[in-house]
Amino acid sequence: MFRNGFRLPLRLAGISLYVDVSFLLILPLMVWLTAQNLLAVVQMPQFRLDPSAFQGLMPLGLGLIAVLGLFTSVVLHELGHSLTAMWYGVKVRRITLWFLGGVAEFEEMPRQRGAEAVVAIAGPIVSFALAALFWGLTLVVPRTQPATWLIMWYLGFVNGMLGLFNLLPALPLDGGRILRSLLALRMPHVRATAISGNIAKVIAVGLGVFGLFNNWWLILMAFFIFNAVTSETRFSVVSDLLKGIRVGDLMNRDVKTVPAGMPVGYLSGHILAERHHSFPVVDDQGRLLGTVGMEELRGAHPDAPVWQVMTSQVPTIGEDADALDAYKRMSLAESPRLIVTDGLGAMIGLLTHADINRAIQVRQMGFQVAGAPAAGQPVTPVSVHRVPPPTAFSPYPPVSPFGYTRAHAPRDPERHARPL
Ligand SMILES: [Zn+2]
């Protein structure tokens, strides 16, 4: 979800903590706004605070402390969700702070009935406990220390608001998760998501309109809720439709690969002939080494072997993995295709976004996904095509792509660099 994050040098219960760039950008503004809020509280006669204690840089300093305290509280709120999820056996990927708060990313939602509600309620419970703690401290801290008292009062207030706001029944807020989880006790999960998704959209619109006249922060929040709930509903539909389908059922087993030693000049002709944009690169054992496509060919010497220019960071997935996992992996890696490998790293097929979308459409029409073998039945034998090396690339094939002729080719010092 967050690509521009910094990892903080501390882990909480084994969970890494990240700070998104948006948080750092908004921090000075937050400090300034909080300082204004604190000054407004000081002016309130019922608190009987001495305004002379809040001169000069004091409000800004207190604003900074209050904002840091707020975001520490947010981290504890997320930790509440995370520890509960871990108790259900779910792995927590990380906690990220961004300008609208905090996000705990789980590998998956706990599958136990009602578990999502328990995980969701844990966050607001932490926030209310913190509110009680800080407000309890205002009874202990004497008013003769107005700065400390003010911070305690403010943190108690924002933690209470944090807990209340998150209980709004609008997905993806905690209240929306509780609602969805409770609805899912009585109906299919996908329907529960659809209903709570519609409620969330109504609340988001209401929040946006209210924010228009009161607080621009709420407008941002409304946009966030609306977007997040749209993708959450879509994801829920997709996971329902892909249930029970494996990568092996959808992948293309008829994949053209290229050998690592193929010269770039030959590959360019190959791309034209095969009408593919890119190819998996394999060694002579059929093991996947990377991919190569038009992008990598730019500026490359025609004599250079493909392995010198290929991309070796290739997202892969196993044949037995769930199609839904492949879908998630594609969104995470922002890659429209995954290479399917067996346990030994040999490539056995290719799965594209289009393959998954086709399966989704077929299921949406109420059909079974053809080719998905019933449990216990043998899978179609693998047939991966390998391009035979044109007589070990010497002499060069008669293809002279893009006007390149061998006579004019400059010598490539890298050509004999090292065999693969
Ligand atoms: Zn929460």
C-alpha cells in the first residue's frame, strides 16, 4: 500500500514500523495546528490554566510533543489490532504511519467466524484505555504544572476521539469491520461486504459534506474511506469468485522461453517473429534466470548475450498456490504477470492478469472454470517450449534486425566476458 516509507529502527512485538513520506510532509502543519488548538484550550476559563506559561515557542514545542504523543497512541492502537490478529495466527506484515493515521497490514484476515470483529474492536479498546489513562493523570498532575497537565488532557481527548471516530460503521474503519464481521455470521462474506460497503459510502458522503462546512480533514478522510471501500468491495468479490482455483488451473503452459546465451541482436528478430513483448530467460537446465523484453534491448549491443541485459528480479509463484494469492501478488508487485515455477525453480508456465480476469468473468457468469481439474485428478502434462539455440549462435543467424549488419558491428569487449 505504501511505497515511499521509511523503516524505523525499532520493532514492536516483532512487527516493523514504517513512516510514510506523507506523514513527514504533514508533520510541520500538524504541529502548528495542534499548537493553535492547545492555545485555544488554554484560553478556556474552565481549565483555570495560566496563559503566561504559554509564551514564545512554548506552544509549538507543546504542539510537537502532543503530535508525537498522538502518533504513538496511533501506533499502540494499531498494535492492539496486530496482537489480536497474531493471537488468531495471522502474520502481521508491518505497521505504517501516514498522514491520516496508522495502518496495520496483515498477511490475511483471520478466517475464524467473528474474528475480524474481535481484531477490529481491539484498536478502539486500546484508544479508550489510553484516554482513561491520560485523563486519570490530569487528576494527579497539579495545575501548577500547566504544560504537563495540558498535554495529558489533550492526549486523553484525542485518544477518546480516535476510539470514537474509528467506531463509525464505515469500512475500512474498525466500526465497518465489526459490522461486516457480524453480518457475515448470518450471510455469505461477499454479501456482508457489499452491504457494509454501501453503508460506508453513504457515511463517507455525509462526512465529506459535514467536513465541507467544519473541518477539511474530514473531507480527506471521506475521500479515503470512499476509495478504500471501493477497492475492498471489489477485492471481496474477486476473492469469492476465485475461491478454490489454483494457479495451475489458469496458467499458460505453452510459454516460449529464450536461452540465456542468445545474442540480443537475434532476440530482437525473435520478438518480431513471435509477436511477444518479453520472454522468460532460462539456463540450459530450464531454470528461470530472469525476463527480457523490448525495454531491456534499448541501447544493448547486438552481440551481448541476453543474460547481460535481462531483468533478474522476476515475481514468481508456485503452481499449487491459490489464484487469489497470485492476484494479490500481482497487485503488490504491480506486475501484470507471474512466472510459475516448480519446487526446483524450473519454469513451468506463465500466469497473467488477463488469465485471472478471464476466470473471474467466467465465474461471474455462473460457469465453472474450465480446465480446473477436480481434486485428485492428474493435471495436464507440462509442455514448455524452448527455443532451440541456433547452432550455438555461431555462425550468427541470418536475421539482421533493424538494419544492423554484422560487418559494421563494433567489437564488444564484454562478449567473451564469462560463460554462464
Ligand atoms: Zn483501528
